[in-house]
Amino acid sequence: MGERTRFHPGDKAPNNGIYIEVGENAVHMGVENPKRVELKKGDKLPDNENGDRVWVMETKRNSH
């Protein structure tokens, strides 16, 4: 079993990096003007703009 890829507000960041909010059920559709935060390992993820969103670590593949 691999590392989790979706995180909820209050979860701790597993790694240093930039996290972006995405739709919980439609990650491929994206979110207009998603929140982006830079966190250190162990920092808590902030609240989302919408309760149906989750945080994912930004990668080159999903960066804008």
C-alpha cells in the first residue's frame, strides 16, 4: 500500500512542498482558482474554500 495522495483540512503534510485544493470527486476537472499553500513536513493543512475539496501535493504533472 502506497502513501496517501489526498488530504483533508487538519491533516499533517507528509512532505515539504506545495499543496493545492482539488475537487474530491472530480480531480481531473480541476478547480477554478485553487488555493495553493507551501508547507513543511508535519504542518497542518488549512481549511478549504469548499467542503467538497481535498488537498493534493502539487507535481509537475498537475501544476498550472
